[in-house]
Amino acid sequence: MAAEAPLAPRNKASLATARVVPAVLVLIVAYVTYVVIGPLTINYLLNAPQHVRPRIATGIATPIVWLFLLIPVAATYLRLLLVVLRDPGYVPQGDDESKKEPPPDFSMRDVFVCDSNGHPIWCYYCRNWKPDRAHHNQDVGRCTLKMDHFCPWVGGVVGERSLKFFIQFLFYSMVLCTYLTALMAFFVHETLHRNSNIHFCVALGLGAFFLLFTLGMVVTTVQYAGMGWTTIEQAGRGNTIHLAILLPPELQAALNGSVPTAPPSALSRGNNHFTSELDDPSHSSYFSNTNTKNWALRRASRSEFWRGTITYPLTLPTDRPPLPAPQPRAFAILETPPGMNPWDLGSTSRNLTAVFGTKLHHWVLPVRHSPCCDHSSDVSFYPLGPQFEDFLEDAGLVQSAPPRSAGKDSYGRGSTVSEKRRRKRALERGWQHGERPDGWWMEKEERRRRKEERRRAREEGRDGDVVR
Ligand SMILES: [Zn+2]
């Protein structure tokens, strides 16, 4: 079936465009700089024509302001080109044509994007597994992490490593274009009744065009970044996403007790290493025949979002000396409702901070990469937001986080903490920081914990009596 090696197709026309357009952009800026310094400053303001008084101060200030505004544009553009041409966040290309076991990079995290079978998404062209939010781009023939869009103006793909510099470049360009448009509009208007300098009119046209263009781009890109979407995700926001979510310890135990090992029919399929219990029709779902006695698992499996479970590792390698078997990790496969964004961190400022950074100089200078480029968390590739927490609750995997003992009641019931304050606290901690929040308790586990707390409280009280 997959006999011919898939060659990542590249759209040569748009790649060539992407190589030419930056050079054109540099030429345009060089021309406008010439207009500001030559025809405007030297020939018009300093060496004024007849009937016009020379304006020395304006003549000195005008090119200085221009160059001052040009510096951040040039700096962000160079940084952007460097990142885009070298590595905007490409996913490595595999050299194997067939899918094998996904690397533990996926299954050792608690949450990852998967297909309806619970496997990570496979890119046929790159011959590799796609991490969350990675997208394959036909123009460059590569998968890019958190790809935003293909941009010919910057010569390639805008992804997680280049989005910040892209927005900075757009913003500084917008400021520069505003200055150029205002400047040229003033002097075109001033020279209107004489014969206007043709260079002024061309510069005004260029300034106005790029002002509108950059303004539109800044508004949409910042808006999407503030909502926690990429441009591509925003375009397909009606779609659903399958997520593999690690089952809480209690359900792990309940499930792994009854997990069938890989069926023999699957093991004897010769060189097809890619077997999982879910590939075998007899194990399409553990929960269609509710053979588990665990009521929490049964309840979770009745959720409308539930699509089954998968246990990693899918197969144990047979060509190595026997080692202690790795700990099995069972995941629930859930399908999100359309339009849900698990990576929306709950507020515009949080989402923008994930792109720009926490300090002012992170926002202003094109030096550091975005905080969202850090994938060291064991929980997920990208921090997860309150929509994800609500989703877990709706799917019956997690009970709402017990309010922390605000009053006398140590186990939360009858607490005076309002829903609003609880939501606020949920934003402050947990998934957004790559940590498991307190809500990662199953009800039964939670009850056990409360019971334990009460018992301890009772014992302490008795001890106190004895001492007294
Ligand atoms: Zn790809």
C-alpha cells in the first residue's frame, strides 16, 4: 500500500515567491528612506526652493525620527528571517515509511492530541508523529509546531518560534508606516498648489498601503493570539479534537486489572509492529459490555465525549533481554465538543503572556523565544486552560476542585467560597502552569481523603484531651 516512499511535496511557486518578496520589501524600504532623506529633507526642507522658507530644525528632526523608527523594524525583521529560514519550529522528519510505536514523548505526558483510536496523529509526508497543534504545510513540505500560517512576506512559516517576532515586526512596521503616511500627506498637501514632487506621492501611496495592511494583520494576529488560537486553528474552530487523557490513579488500577494484553491475532501479524488492543475488533471498547465493576469508570464511559481507552506502551519489544516491564499508562480517549479550545488559558493577558513573555523587555525586544516554546512539562505539550478543566468535569473524569478550607469546614461542603472566586483560583494554578490541579481527584479518592482528614482531626482532638 505505502510502497512508494512519500516525498514531502513542496509548492515551488510559493517558495520562490517567499524568497523574492523579502528582497522586494528591503528595496521598498530603501527607496522610501531615500525619499525621506534626499528629496524631502535635503532638496525641500534644507535647500528650499524659491518662495519656500528653509526649515532647518524640521529638516534635521525628520530623518532622525525616521531612522529611529526604522531600527526596531530592521531588528525584528532580521530576527524573524533568521528564525524562519533556520527553524520556525519544524518537527523532525522520520526516515521510516511505516508507523511504529509512538515515542514515549507522547504517552509519558498526561494529555496529548490523538486520533479516534488514541494514537498520536501521523504525518504521512514527514513520516513522523505530530505533537499537539503541529500542522503540515504544503509550501515548505514540513510539519511546524503551533503553525500559524505561511507568510511570503517573511519568507516562510510563522510558527511557535516566530510568531512573537512576527507580531513585533508588524507592530513596529505599523508605527513606521503611520509616521511615513502622516509626513508625506502633510508635504503632498503643502506642495499641492505647486507641482507636487512625484516621489512624495509614491511614498504616500506606499505608506498608506502598508499602514492598512499591517494594521489589519496586527489586529487579527493579536486577536487570535489573545484567544489562544493560531490562525489555522481559528479557521477550523468548528472542528472537534480527540484528546488522550491519562486516567486518574484509581481508574488506572480498575482498568489495568481487566486490561487484555495485546491479542494473539495482532501479535502474529508478522512485521506489522503497530498493534494495539483497540485495533482488534473484539476489543473495540472495554465499556460497550460493562464488564467493569468500578462505578466511576462506568459513569465516565457513559459520557457523550467518551470514545474508549488505550493503554501504553502498545507493545513490549521482544528483541531485548527481559527488563522490568514499563508501567502501563491507560488513557481515556475523549472527543471535545466543536469549538472548544483546550489551550485557551482563560484570559487575553494570559494567552498573550504565553506568546510574548512575562517582562516588559520580553514584549518589546526580539530576543527571547515565547514561553510556549517550552515543552518540558510532563502534563502536556502546551499548557491547558479552564475550558479543558470544565471539559474533564463534564466528561466525569474529575470532580470540581474542592474549595480550599476557607472556613471551619475542612472538607469544603457548605463553604462560603463563591463560584466566581473558585474560577479565579482555578486560573491561578494547575494546568496553565503544566501542573496537575487539585481537581485531579476522583470522587472516591476524595471521600477517602476527607475520611482520613476527619479521622486525623478526631485523633488529634483526643490526644489533646489526654495531654490536658
Ligand atoms: Zn508533515
